[in-house]
Amino acid sequence: MQSDLSLQSRRSRRDAAIRPRLSVWARLATAFAIAVAAAVTVSLLSTMGASAATPTGVFATSEKPRTLADPDTVSVELGVKFTVAAAGVVTGVEYYSTPANGGTHVGSLWGPDGKRIAKATFPASTKSGWVSVSFATPVTVQPGKTYVASYLAPKGGYAVTENFFTKARTAGGVTFPKNAGVFAYGTGGFPTKVYKASNYYVDVRFVAGTPGTGATPVVTPTSTAKPSPSVTPTKAPTPAPTTTPTSSPTPTATPKPTTSPTPAPGGSGQKNCITTPSACGYPDETNTGVKPGVTLTRVPEDATSGPGWSWRSDIRAVETTGTGVTIQGLKIANGSIIVKHSGVTLRNVSVASTDYYPINCVYSGATRDADSCLGLTAENVEIKGTANCQAAMAFNGYTARRVYVHGCMDGFKADSNVLIEDSYVTALTYVPESRPGAGDGSHNDGLQSTASGNIVVRHTTFKLGGQQNMNAVFQMGIQGRVGSGVTIQNNLIDGGGWMLNSTPIKGIVVKDNRFTHRSSYGIGYVEGGSWTGNYWDDTLAPISEND
């Protein structure tokens, strides 16, 4: 198709998949003080001979994450930034364990220069709750400097609460600054990424005071239980299922993902990630689409209706049956999904379609509510199109998380209030001209956007290098109009005539992306915002704006 930027403009509202802001710090300072009181009495056998209680972290035992297991499944380092009011020692770190957070977990302490200064392997845990580990030697920390305590979650599934560190928090001589929760995709790099002020439930075991000369710190055993305080912090409300690590995390990717080291997180220092994106922590066909092991119901072969949906044989389409429904575990080998209602969630769904839009919010042959596109969330969805498919998902007000797109002419269309994260776009279909010189052949784009506000694309792979007649990876804006509100962050971007083909966009952010050299003309021109932390996939060299 021609570069169609006249996407339907419809009434906007904020993405319904963004989870509500929490207020879990009520009375938490009191609980912190109780928990830290034990820590201050840690055993430090000096030359005068003295002993005391076991040190614990700052968080109370009763502190519970809003999301116990983020759906992000890629390896990620999760941490918390902190400062101390007085000199002391860090004896170890803790994290909130869940059964979904599998693999071997390594705790680390990072210095103000971003270098690891201590690490230790956590004991295995299959239960929910705090797990601790001690360093072989306690580490002295100084006031006025920022440190990071972290752990590696090699299989994702970590605990998280978004909108937690919306301001600095202080308790027991330890301060967590605003946006204290940080992450880095990969196998154990220094975490610096921030996503929605998230708390990844990493704790530091801090003891105020410095041992005297000749002091021999007594290191506590691993898996020491945290004492329960007499005051219970306010509990978070029961969570709704995630969106998207995230991300990723970013972890979205719920972490999901602001400053980055060089090279930026996601590649863990590896070059040529485009060859096998998942080896570098980026999305590809191995970690997007339907989750492995999920049993799918074939439609219409095995069922013609189910919770939240019914099958229309006349147009070969699954139609939604109510507002806010969740449709999951379906395999549609030849058909489409018509979203007639707002707030719909599609999860673990595979759809192969010859339709214009495999997931269609604007189908005219159905009675639908006025905001049918708004609040649509697609998680772990595979969309396989054909030459007739214009784009896998389109218009405004939707979230795409871990969505695997291939076979359509364009990956996504986005008007406003769209979040795309931890997803994978590849193998778009080229349609030749109907006759030589007609100019009606497809000009494929990874994402086509009117840039009408609040468009976020993060931790997503666009593997489009070497494809015939690619127009752009990102085709953005409308000629003669200044767009607004576009963020392109921590993506792996490959292919296109121009990678970023854009009219001026006020406030555009292009940050921490990895670009390949597999485009016809180069990166392209981006005007109206900021360009930081972007680098080349094959050399890891930084890229200056409009290089």
C-alpha cells in the first residue's frame, strides 16, 4: 500500500492497560524504623568483643508486591538505587522470590562508578517471600554517594509494583530516591533503566557504623528470615494482569524499561544482535507470540464460542461479546478478530488472516460501542497476515505486548495513546505494482503513525533488513502538521529505506536504541525532540543525531 498516514482519528483517552498509581508508603516509615532497628544491632566483633542481632533489609516482611510474577520472560538485572545518611556496611542483598521467578539468582552491589563491588549467589527458592544472601565480606559504603543493590532474574517472572518510587523515600538511614527501581536486560549488566517508577523488590542489608580497627564482621547465614514489624504497611490492591514488561524488563518488559551505559542495556555488550535478537535479550520469534506450552483451541474446528467471544461463519471472524472481556487460548487458522467492545484483552492467541486488519476495531458490519478500539490489550499474540493485510493492529488506544507480527504489509498503525513493547515485527509482505509505472505497489513500514500523541514503542525488534521496497521502519507524522508525543526507546531497529522517516514531531524522544546498517539511505531525520544513547549494532559505537 502507499504510505497511508490518514489513520482514523477517534476520541482519545489514556491507555487502559496502564495500571493505577499505588500508595503503599502509608505508615511505611514507621514499619521501616522497626525493621531497621534490628539491623543497627548487627554482630560486629571488635577488639573489645561485642555481638548483636542479625542484620535485615529495609522493607518489612509483610511488604507485598502488586504483581507477583511479571509476564516478562527474558533475562533481566533488577535493582534499587540508594544512599545512606551515615557511613556503614552492606552485608548483603535481598529480593522478593516467587515460583515464576526461576533460575539461579545472583545478588550484586554496584558502586557509584557503576562497577560491581560485591556479589553472591542466592539459595534456591520456590516459594513467595523475601530471600537473602550475604556477601563474603561486608562492603563499606559512604554517605553522599549513590549505590545500587540488584539481582539477576534469568527467566523473568519477577515481582513488581509500578508507580511506587514516585518520590524519594527515607527510612532507617537509607534513602531510595525518586525512580529508585532500575533494570537492565541481559545476563547481568549494571542496571540503569527506569520504567513507571517501578519497585522490583530488591532490598539492601545495611548496618550503620564502621567497625573499629581489627574488627571482624560476622556474616549472617543465607536465607535469614526478616523479622515481622509490629506495624503493618498499607497493602496494595489486588493486581490486574500485566501489560508490558513491560516489558519490558523494559523490564516494559514490565521493567520495562532512562539513562544507559555504553553499550545500552539489551545487548549486554554483544555485537550483531540482529542475527539472533533473543541471544541479546531482545524480542524475536522465541519470546513473543503464544507462550510455549499453552494449549490452544482451534476456531472453528474445536469451538464456535467461548468466554467473551463467538464465531461468525459468514465472515470467518471471532467477535467479542462484551466490554472488558478476556479472550485467550485460541488458534484461528483462517479468519480475523472483530473487537466490538472497549477494554478487551487478547492473550495467548494465534491468528492467521487474509483480511485487511486481522484484529479489527472499525469493522462496519457489526454493532459496536463507540470506543471499541480503546483499551484493547494484546499480550502474547501471533499475527500472521498475507498480501491483503494492511497492518496487524491499528488506530488508537491499544497496547501490544509480546506480539509477533509477520506477513502483513505494515507491522502496526498508530494514531494516539498506543503502547508497543517487547514485540517483534519481521517478514513484511511486498505487493508489486499492478502494472509497471503505476506506483501502487506496497511501501512497507514497520510502524506507521500520525504522531497524534502518547505513542510509545520500546524494547521491540524490527527485523526488516534486506526486504524488497521497504519504505521505513518508522513512518511518522503528517505532511504540513507538527506531530507530538512519540517515544522510541531501547529498540533493535533494522532495515528500511530510511529507518526513521518523519515530519517534525514536538517532544519526540529517540533514546537507547540499537541500529543496524541494513537500510538503503540511513537513519533519517528526526526533528523536534531529543536524541540520546543510540548506538550501532555491529560496532557498539554511539550515533550522533541525524548521522
